[in-house]
Amino acid sequence: MNQTDDNILFSPTRLGDIDLGNRVVMAPLTRDRAIEGRVPTPLAIDYYRQRASAGLIIAEATQINPLGQGYLDTPGIYSEAQVTGWKAITEAVHAAGGKIVLQLWHVGRISHVSLLPEGQVPVAPSALRAKAQTFTANGMEDVSEPRALRLDEIPGLIADYRIAARNAIGAGFDGVEVHAANGYLIDQFMRDGSNQRTDEYGGNIEARTRLLAEVVQAVAGEIGAGRTGVRLSPVTPVNDAHDSNPQPLFERAVERLEAIGGLAFVHVIEGATGGPRDNIAFDYAALKAKFSGPWIVNNGYDKAMAVAALEAGKADAVAFGRPFIANPDLVERLRRDAPLADFNQQTLYGGGAEGYIDYPALPETANA
Ligand code: 8OZ
């Protein structure tokens, strides 16, 4: 084993109140295995424990309330059973020496009526159906037509984020990441492609970034800014996300996060989520310049890119998503420059142990 390793990727850092042993972050990964009551599957105890050598695990996107769900069998953090389920996971990760935060999620219009409480439709900034599909009991289906949230529903929505954050801390998480990326509810409010509101939550950039600022402020007020991170994806096209002018929009969004003060981190998906990094030109340095706290980058990084970003001061940590699926010991593999295993697409979403907790770590001595 490497006793001394002066590679910056494996050096400790601190994100707000959270100490990390290295700068390899496990990005949140939806796996659709919360079959019973939207409680994380007991298999997730092993799954996350196996990956506890990450400097930080950002656990999979988890709905803050029943209307926040948009895919089959994703977990929640609004019921007592869910909190209990998550507690076993955070205890296992902590016992293995890891750190873990929970990603707080509301999908907004990226949902289907079959996933929602009887008779309800998805909620969104405006009643605009996304050109997108979601994973339901019947496989991939077009998302349902949403209704616009009423102004008087927004305080309750923010309260649900606050309660979810409190529940996450109660479940033993080290903090939370507010999911404001990938075309879900908060992102829908930010972008003019999905927000046509005429009240104080729609219109100019100030109005469109209001929900983000209010949610993050509420969460930070509840659990502490140093335990609160945020994920953004300024130019991703996934889930029909689009905006006429993302640069000033996201610069203002980050300014507002800076104004909250002391947030644990901002986590930015560069380019198209899970796809090309250069789909739309965007000045990430200008975005980072708006924030004085820790900065996590993500999307398509390998070891060399990660080290280069850290050394250049473009990031404080690097999140890896897909590589963690089939490489539970990703940190050790990166350390040894060992080959990475590919995951099986057939077992990515749904199912049980197969393709979930059966990807092996390298033998201790291989390639050492
Ligand atoms: C893949 C499948 C379902 C959801 C995201 C939470 O893109 C997701 C997600 C990814 O942020």
C-alpha cells in the first residue's frame, strides 16, 4: 500500500464542516431499488459501505416529499421508515471511515402520474410538459402534463426541503446536497425554457433564482451552512432543460449562494450530464469566481483530468459518478492506475443485488 502519496487527488480537504480523507467524491447515482415504501433497500447498506473509501459519498437523489418523485423505486426522506432505512446506511459508511451526504430532490415536471399519490399530477413552475421520458413500472414513458405550483404552495415546498434536511441529519448524514441540476424542480424555476411565471418566482434572473436561494437558505438555516451543498448543471440539456442565457443566470445563482455564507460546497456538472463536456460554451472560471467556498467539479473526469483541475485551482474535489458503479474501490484503483471495470447497463436501474453489490474490489496485491 502507498503509505505516502503526494498526489493532490488523495490529499485531505474540508468541505464546510465535513472533513474528507481524499478529494475523490462519489457523485449521486439513481439506482431505483427502493422497492418497499420508498425506503432504501437493505442492499444499499453494503453498496454504500463498499464505496466508503471515497472522500465523500453523495448518496442518490432522494425525494423530499411524495410529489417530488419522478422515477420508479427511488428513495425518500420524508417518512420515519425512510429515516430508519437511511440510518443503517450512514452508520455502515461511518464505521468504514467514510463520509456521506444525502442529495435532496424534487423532480417537478419530470414525473408520471402513475408514480404520484392517487389523482395528483406533477407540479412545476409552469404548466409546460417537458419533452422527456421517465422510468415507470411500464418501462420508459413520456412524462405527464404538469400543473403550475400556486404561489401559496411555495412556502410549504420550502418547508418540505427544510424538514427533509432535518430528517437527513436525524438519519446520520454528514450533510445534504440540494439538487438544483438536471432539469428538476429548482432548475425548472431557474430557466426561461420552463418558467413562464409572472409572480416573484418568474420573469427576470432575480426572480428565477429566488426559489434556489430560498430553499438553500432554509436548509442551511435548519442544519447549518457548513453541512449544506448545492449541485448545478448550467448547460445540461437533459430532461428538456434549456435557457436562453445560462451564463448570467448561473453567475447570479452562485452569487446568491455565496451571499448565504459558509456553504459546504457548490458542485457543478460541466457540459451535458453523462455526455459531452463541450456541448455549449460556458465560462466555468467566471462561475467559480463568484464563490469563495469549496468547489466540486463533475462529468467525464479521469485521473489525469482530475489532478490537472485540482492543481490548477479549478476545483477542490472531483466527483466521479459512473466509474463508481463497477469500481467500489475507485479511489484505490485511481491510486494504483489500475484498470477500471465497466458496468452492466441492464442492471443499472431496478432489480436487486446483481449489478449493485457484486462488483468486486481489486485483490489487495494486484498491480500494487
Ligand atoms: C438518471 C436516472 C434517473 C435520475 C439526475 C437524479 O440526473 C438523476 C437521475 C439520473 O440527476
